[in-house]
Amino acid sequence: MFNQLLDKLQNGRYITLETTPGHMPTIKPIIDKIEELQLHTKVDGFSTTDNPLAKLKYNAILGALKIQDTFNKPVLATVSMRDRNKIALQSDLLGANDHNVRAFLTLTGDSAKISDQPNSKGVFEGDSTLMLDIIKCFNAGIDYAGKPFKVKPEPILGFSVVNSHAKNEKTLSKKMTKKIEHGALGIITQPVYDLENAKKMVKLHEEAKKASSNPASKCQLILGIFPITKLRTAQFLTAHVPGIHVPKIWLDKMHEASLVSTEEEYKVGFEMSKKLFEDILEFHPKVHLMTANQFDLASKLLD
């Protein structure tokens, strides 16, 4: 399962779909929707988010296990450095390994100050590269302290993320270089909204690999896509989400359409998102699709 995912990432067309477990003790609604739309037949794998924005949700690793077992598709379980120290991180990896959850998307994590849980405090023993280092140790048969395991874990795949926009592009390349040197097999970008941005990110990734201590790394860049069908979403991303750039033409077209009707607003946004998705698949067919659990929208794009 994971060898096939890695082969597609490194040698062919690769599409994963993000899922966000809910504020409930079950992931069944997501599984039911995936099955209804047959999304598991349209993608190579899924991901599960880990308490995004520090809001309490269903566990990402257990969510990955349920989705994976249901559809026999690999799932990237997101792990945030915000909520776990080195002991908890490694314990989670050991338990997950026994259940064949072996792909992880490592994040530093949003600040606990914005959590919906009173007086929550972040752990942050390290940034996302700490988890990548732990994965490297596990793949060598030892824990982070260097102690050998009595039974070597099954191979684990480590993924990471990077912004898709910065005033100084060199900072993006340096961050990619750091993640490559810590063993990332895939780096997922924040959403891109034009082909030029996508081309720029691919170029920066190539430069990062050359600049790393391991220029022969098999790390691949995965372009993030988050379709926009509402003007308020485009405006929110532009104003409040660092590391993402929504071009003015998107904002202008969405604004014009919103003056006509809600239906026209959706239609124009979907058409632009669909064209972007198709253009990127033609240029660089390695994509991570994010729709905030709007699985009907994901299905239409994938069709």
C-alpha cells in the first residue's frame, strides 16, 4: 500500500485528499461521504488533520486507521508538535506502526492560545523537523535516544509542509532545504492559485534539493490546491492567512460574480478552480487537494 503510494509520488501522477475529523467521537460521517461519492476510487490516498487551529477534533491517527482500513487506501496522519513531547510522539508512532499507519504529515502546529479549550498550553519541544528526525531514527531501528527496538518498526514515510508565497523567496527555498535534509519524502505547499506560482515553487524545490547536503534526495514537491467558490473565502485567505497569495484577478472575478447571484459566484469560482486543477495536473501531477470536507466539491473537481 505505502510502497505503491511512494512509487506514484516519485514516478507518476499522485493525488491525495485532505479530511478533517469532526468534533465528535466518530469519523463515520466522513467515511460515509467518501463511500457515497466513491472518492477512494478517484485519489491515491487521504490525509487526516490534527486539531487544526488548536480546536478539539477526533484523533488524526485513529481517523487515518479507520479510513485506511475501510478503503484500503494509504492515509497521511497529520501530527502537530504543539500537543506532544518526544515521549508521546514516539509512543504514537509505535502504536500506529502496529496498525499499519505509516505515513505522517509533520506540522509545528497553530498556537494553543487560539484553542477552544480553556487555558491550553502548547508543548513545542521542537518544530516539524523533530518528527522527521524521530521517523529517521525509527526507520533505522532505534528510538530518538538511540536505544534499539527489540522489533524493528515497519518503514515510515515522513511528509512536511511549506508556504506557497513569501516576500523573500529565498526563505521558502531555505525551509525546503531544511526539511529535505531532515528526511522529508514529500513537501506539500500551501494552496497555489496560478500556474506561475506553481512553476516558481517547483523551481525553488529543485534549488533546495541541490543546496541540501543530500542532492540525491527523492523528496518530491506536492502542490496544494484549495478550491474557492465564495468571495468571502478568497478575501479571508488574502487578509488572514500568511503564506498564501490569491491573485487580484480571482478576487475581481469573484466580486463581479457575487453581484449577480450566489449561483454565479459558485459557478465562476468552481470554473477557475477546475481550470487551475487541470493546468497543474498537466504541469506537475502531484497534488494535495484540500476542500474543508466539502467532498461534493472535491468529487466534481476530480471528475
